[in-house]
Amino acid sequence: MSEDPRSRRRAATHRRLYEVAMELFLERGYDAVNVGDIASAAGVSVPTFYAHFANKEHVVLPLPDRRAVQAVLADALAGGPVESVFMTVRDAMLAWLAAAQGREAEEMLDRWRVVVATPGLRLRAAEYERATAEIVLSTLPPAVLAPARKLATELVVMALFSSYTLVLLRWAEEEGARPVQEVFDEVLTTLRTMGGPVT
């Protein structure tokens, strides 16, 4: 079923705002661009910008979509009981990264190039990392969150999401010279080799 004209117009405006904002961030630097600049360049009002994004930060660091995160994790959990939280969440992360192809992957790289160049966004990225980790923790089977395993599970998930953020920062610092999956493997291998969590 096709979208109605109003939904199509809204989606087109959202897309235009995103593209204009990213172009300005990459050209001038994130901190040098304000919401008024973005709205003006996109040919819309400031209230229209706020109807699509809570703030300019959300253009670069969109809030995690709970249903999308849960769907990817559900696929990783489909194989049966969780033997290793580390491997289950790692597989879900790899699936998420693999799903970003073509323009989507290029846009992800551009967003993280902006984060790398903006100290304030680098700090804020940790908050988005924790928000996504909380979604994962709330979706894992109760057995891995039982009192005897709860602390270990939380540590594993938090460590993995800290590593995930590091992967994207490293990938952007390298200007996407290597596939993001290769950077992911390097970081996760290092984590495990240095005695990281494998529960």
C-alpha cells in the first residue's frame, strides 16, 4: 500500500533537512552550524526543522529505534538458548553493520566523520551507546539476567557497545579505508585477547 501524499511530503522534507544539515556539518563543522542555518538552507522554517528532529544532534546521532534493535537481536536469538551473551550480541552487531550497504553505509560514515571531528559529539555518543545497550538488555532472555548472571551479562553488553562506538570512531578516523566489519573484527579480537568478557 502506497503512502498518502502528506506522508510522502513529510518524508521528502525530512530527507531534505537531513541532507542539507549533513552537507553544512561536513563543510563548516558541526559547531559552526545552527538550526536556523539548516532550516534556511533547506527552505523551511525553524519550527518545521523541530517537527522532524528534536535538535541538530539527532541528525548525526539518531536515537536508537527500539523495534529495529529488537528485530536484529531476535534473529541472533533464533538459534536457541543463549550459550554466550558475547557471541549473541556480537552476531547481532555484525548483522546490523552488514545491513548498511551503498548509500546507507556512506551516510553512516559521514555521520561518524562529523562525530570524530566534534569533541562534544564524541562524548554524547556514549549516551546513545548506553541507550542501545539498555534496549538489548531489556530484550535478552530472562535466564541470562537471573541474579547469578545479571552482573556479568550487563558488563558484557556494556563492553560490547563501548567497543561498537570505538569501531565506528576508528572507521571514520580512517576515512572508511577498510570495511567496517574488518575494523569490528580487529577491535573485538583485541578485546577478547586482552581478557575481555566472553560470557
